[in-house]
Amino acid sequence: MSAPYRIMVWGPGRMGSLCIWEISHSPAFELVGVRAYSESKCGVDAGDLVGIAPMGITLTCDVDALLRIDCDCIVYTAHDEGRYHTDDEILMLLAAGKNVVTPQGSRSYPSDINPPPHRRRSLAQPPTPARQPETHPRSQPAIAWS
């Protein structure tokens, strides 16, 4: 068996907590970091947060520290429904060389056909290398919102 995929969860709310639970129960994945948005969650063990045994991964609000962690993919689960305020953060993660996947419905067809004006500006930027899908070292295509 190959080494597990090193996964970071960005936003441990309802969806992020489900991701943490699933990651913890699969030998194919290893949780390596969790980005919290609430100070009350910072310092909490990821396992304790989702009601399982401690995992040794402490939630943090320190984005710079998380960006220094080597990971195969960030599962971006920050709440954004109808507000479109997470574009800059997703683009920052891509620019930092991270692979990002998200279950956000606002990141997929058909909502991108007529996005709000501020989102149109973000989407209209010419693609940069950080926003281009690349070949993953494990020969899997990187999935990136662009």
C-alpha cells in the first residue's frame, strides 16, 4: 500500500467535522492540520472535536503555520453559502501551491454562469500557474477551483 494522502481540513464546522471523522477512519488518508475560524476551537484536538479518540492534531487559527505543513490536498469546507467571501482565501491557498477541493455548491456549475459582480472580477483574472491544474506527484490530477 502506498503512503496515505496527507489531508488538511480548512473549516471544521458541520461539513469539516464529517471530513475529519471520515479521514480518521480511512487508512488511505492522514489528517495533518485543521484550520479553525473560531478562537474557541483553537487548541482543541481534532478527535475531541468530532467525538472520537484524540488524534494528536490540534486545531489552529494560524494560517502561516498551516501553510508550512506539507499536504497533498486541502479540503476547503469554510461556510460560504450565498456570501462568496472565501474567494480570496481559496486563491491564496492555490497561490501557495496547495491543491484544494471543496464541496461548496457555489464553486460549481451552474452558479458560475452568472456569479455576483465581485466574484466575476476574481474569475476574470487570467490564470496563473497556481490556478492551473497540475499533475500530482502520485499521477492523480490536482483538482483546483479556477
